[in-house]
Amino acid sequence: TDRHSSRDMVALLVALRGTPIGQDVRDGLAIAARTGTLASRLRTPSTYGNVRAKTGTLEISRSLSGYLELSDGTDIAFSIVVNGTTTSTSTRAAIDRWVATLAAA
């Protein structure tokens, strides 16, 4: 029953940056449109190869948390968690649109 917010996850991702394992964590994340669970996702010009993230799926929850490199080289941490959904395809598409919008901003 442990519950953590997206804010908690972003705080963790930001805190990891300055630690000895921070780069290992980042390197272990799937890359948008290239590897792992993101190989077929986030294929927009602003996200392609610029997102490193971990997906999460439970019976009624979907999430995506990680790092996004913006076009100006700024690296940001992000997290989106959607609870109470059973439609994985539409929820995943909505999450991907959110990340693409953030990347294009």
C-alpha cells in the first residue's frame, strides 16, 4: 500500500543525478524509439532518442518516469502516473502525448 506521487519520483530522479550511481541509473533506462519498453513509443521528432524512462503498468495504473533532453540541451526529470484506468492503449497514448508536448515546449 505504499504510494508515492509523481513529485516524489521527480525528486528522486533529480537527487540521483549527483550521486555515484546516477549515471548508471540513467544508462539503465529504456531510450525512446530505440530500446526496451520504449522501442515502439515516443517516435516524435522532439522525443526520438531524447527520452530515457521506465514504464510502469499495474492492473489499473500506468506510469512513465525518467529524463527528457530538450532541444536546447536542458535535461529535465519527469514523472506521470495515471491511476484508476483499465484502458492501457489510450492511457499510454495520452502519456506519450504529454511527454511529446513537454519535449516540444
